[in-house]
Amino acid sequence: MQNCSQDPKISAKVFDMLFRIYADAKVFDLASETFDFMKINGWEIDNGSCSVYLIALIKAGLVDSALEFFHRMVESGVSISVYSMTIVVGGLCKKGEVKRARELVVEMGGRGIKPNIVSYNTLIKAYVKKGDFIEADKILSLIDDEGITRDAVTYTILIDGLSGLGRVEEAEKLFEEMSERGVEADVHVYTSIIDASCRVGNMKRAFALFDQCVDRGIDPDAHTYGALINGLCKSGQLEAAEILLNEMQSKGIDANLVIFHTLMHGYCKKGLLDEALKLQVVMEKKGLKPNVFAYNTIASGLCKSNRIDEAKRLLYAMVERGVKLDAVTFTTLINIHCKEGDLVEAKRILREMEKKGVKPSNVTYNAMIDGYSKKGRLKDAQKLKDEMKEKGLVVNVVTYTSLLHGHCVSGKVEDAVALFNEMPSSSVAPNVVTYTVLISGLSREGRLDEAFRLYGEMIDAGLTPDDIVYSALVGSLHTSKQVEPRVP
């Protein structure tokens, strides 16, 4: 570079271009050297080129390096723009460092670089993401005090945040406030407020907003239709969701992965698994590859319908297609093998899951515990329960109920009673199934006093006994020996 500086043909413009090339290529050390070389030679450094470098650093996850370079820009006398400042603010916010981002805005404001609505929206979005609407309101006050006009993006961020927390009435008030302030709603705002109504099941309001959107000449996009389809699927209106999908496609709007997954989930929830499988074929024909969520949704539905072999084939096909398994996939496979009685394979999958860095959940362990309990391998089941505790996983009512069932079936009712008595110390409340299992076990053993005491306890707890409980109690009365009356 030193030789180049002596050549009169080499201009600052050429080095500026070189600086951009290094930035785009992510050769950050050479880009930094080029910047320093330009600075030493007293050449004017273009803010746009520096912005390219800042964006490249942030995309590479080097947010601290971007902040450091931004300060070098300031010290080097580069003409700083609000755009370059907002790039760094955005990087810090995405990293969750909202405090540092806000400090930068204040610092640069003192240097005469006033934030614009984009800068402020970036901060608002970060606060809303954290659920901190108090700080978001403070930023809104700053915007108003500085005479900056809120835009559609501001309202989209706020409406999304509020609806995500179920605060739909507040979201509606903000939507009305937009009109009062003369801010034109765009498709993103309408999609957010439509989604808010769908979240609380108010489909009438959602469709009224959709019609209003169209009447104002705003074209709904895939996300708008997706919000409505999601709302319809959640409310079980699958036929209406299909009609909307066809309407959407007739307007030349392609369904995205989210919409297909939403419909899949809707079909599986209704037990329409063949429809879900057909939808998977349609997706693939359109060049859309089902992700892990889609496979998990269908596999879970197949398992609930006792179509175990199909679920297993589907998940192993997923593995062959290179889709990365998550905790839900591993757990489903473990559950399948436990139901088939293949505990060796289930245990192998559990250990493979851990080797691949996927943490088993209490649902994973409960599937294994249930499998061992049903096979009468109670020591192994107990070991897994202890392992759960060691890993900080919550031992819940499902865990205890599986163990109780295993002990009762194996004729170890006394051990089952001990486990039941342990539950309160673990802050676990028995449910209907827990009581049913133990009452049935005690009844088979002829321990009627204890069975009826548990029945009374169950009623006092506000739980409704099912037919199994009544059958166990009545059956035990017919088969038991005459019980000596107690002397008061």
C-alpha cells in the first residue's frame, strides 16, 4: 500500500472501492487496514462505504466490532449519517443490548446526529420484544416531543407486541389512534390487527378488518391471508380455511410454508390425517420442503390415532431427507419404540439425542418411564426419575402416575402408596388418572378402607371420578371377604 500511495494515479476513490470490496468479501482485517491507510493519507472517507462495512460486521455477528469501528469513524472525522448510526443501533438491539443502543443514540444526539423515526422504531421494537412497554412509551414520548411523526411501522410494532400478550383491546385503540393522527395504515398494520383479532377467536372482527383493508385499495398479502387461515384453523373452521386458501391462490398469491403448516396442524387436530398427508404432497410439488415442525405435527397426529407404523416411517423418511431432528422428533420416536415395547431402541435414541446436543425434556423422560413401568422394569423407571431430578427437570404428575401404574400392575401396591404419599413433598398434585390408578390397585388387593378414603379425598379435591373408579370400588365389594366392623 505504501508504494501505491506514491503513485499519483492511485486516488482516494480507488481505495474507497477497495475498502468496499474487502467489506463485501468479509475480509475484515484488510478492510480495517485500508480504512486506516486512507485516514493516514488524509483522504476523505465516504460514509456510505463505512455503512457497507458496518452492515457486513453485524451480519457476521461482530456487533462489538461494529460499535468499535463506528467510534473510529467519529474520531476520524467521517461525516456520520443517521443511517450509519441506526445500523449499529439495530445490531445492538438484535443482540439484546438495548441499553447500549439507547446510550449511543443519546451520545450521537449530543454530537448533532439526531435520530429519525427508523432509529426510534428500532429501539421501540427491542423494548416491545422484551415486553417492556414502559420504556417503549418513553421512546414514543421522545418522538412526539421532537416533532417526529409516528409511521405505520411504529404502529405495526406496537400492535404486534400487544396482541402477542393478549392485550387486543389496547391494540385496537392504537389502530384507531393511527387514523386520528392521520397515519395511513398499510398491509403490515392491517395484517397485525387482523392477527390480533384471530388470536382471541374474534373472526367476525378479523374479516371486517380484512374487508376494510381491501376497500381502501390495500392488497392483502400471504401474511394477511395466513393470519385469517390460522384463526379459522384454530376455531376448527377448516372448510372456510380451504376456501380462503383457494381465493388467495386464485389472486396469484402463493401459499407459504407457514400457511401449509397451519393447515396441517388444523387437519391433525381434527384427526384428518390423510388430508394432512395429501397437503404434504402438494407442498413438495410446489417445491416447498416440509420442515421439522410439519413432520412432528403429522407424526404426533398419527401416533394419537394409533397409526404407529406410519408415524415411524414418516420420521425415518425425514431423517433420510436430511431434516434436523429436534427434541419433539426424538421424543416422538422414543414414545413410538416404548409403545412397541422396544426399550433398547428407545434408550439408544435417548442417548443419541444427548450426544447431538438436543436436551431431553420431562416429556421425553416420561415416555421412557412409562415404557419401563409398563414392562415391569420399575428399578430402571425409578433411575430415570432420579436422572430427571439431577438434570433439573420437573418431575410432574405424569411421571408419578406412570410409576404408580407400574407398581400397581406388578402387585407392589405398598410401593405405589409410598410414591403417592411422596407427591405433596414434590409439590405435585394428583389428577383423576393418578387417583384412578391407585384406587384400582388398592381395590384389587382388597384394601377397601384405603380405596374409599382415596375416593373421598378425590371428591374433596374437586375431581370427578370416572367409570373405572366406580367399577373398581363396586367390583371390590363383591369379591372381598366380609370386613369386620370397626369399633368406634
